[in-house]
Amino acid sequence: MKSKAFAVLSASTLILTLTACASTPASGGFDPSGTSFTGWVRFTGEEFQLYADHDQVLQPFSRPCVSGAASRDEMRQAARDLGGQEVIITGRTAAWSASLPGARIEHEGSSIRNDCGGAFVILADDIRPAN
């Protein structure tokens, strides 16, 4: 009886651990304390998603990634010229809270919805090609 109870307890612990990992948003390997982020970018409206790997940017709804935005003019220019390319983004990060009113952060005329679902977003000052 003890071994059966232990097996049930172990299975429950494993399920809780896996559930916690699945619900914790990944940052795609980007450092939340960083000020420069190199990766592959996709633009969706007023927001960008930054991916660590090129193959991720080619797949719709790919995760993990980090959401962010630059000024409205910077975003328009970058979306025209840099979509799907490797870029260097400079700026700062802001912690994301699902309890934000309207679940958005406004930055320089752009609105970040955090489509990536990460624990932080990037408030970009500049987006440039990596090459």
C-alpha cells in the first residue's frame, strides 16, 4: 500500500511540476536585464516579436519569443524593411503583468499586447539589421 501511495504522490508531483513549467512564459533566451537584443523579427501591427532562431520566425505562432515595440515611425520603417530578418534591437525591458488595464503597454505611440506571452516586453529605441 505504501508503494502505491508513493507512486500516486510522485505522479501528482510530476504533473504539478510540468504544469508550472508550461504556464511560466519563456523569454526565448533573451536577458530581461539586457539593453541590446539580437534575433529574428516578425511585425504584427504595432508590435514586434523577437525570436532567437531563424526557423522560429518562419513558423506562425512560434514560441518562445519576446514582444516589444519602438516608436510608431520606427516600427513603420522597420516593418517595411526588416520583417523576417536578423536584427539588433536596443532599448529596455518592462515587466509584464496580465493584470494591466486592457493588457497593453503604450510606448512612443505603439501599443504592446504581448502576443508572445512572456514575463517581460522590450521598449525599443532602435531596430537595425544585424548584418
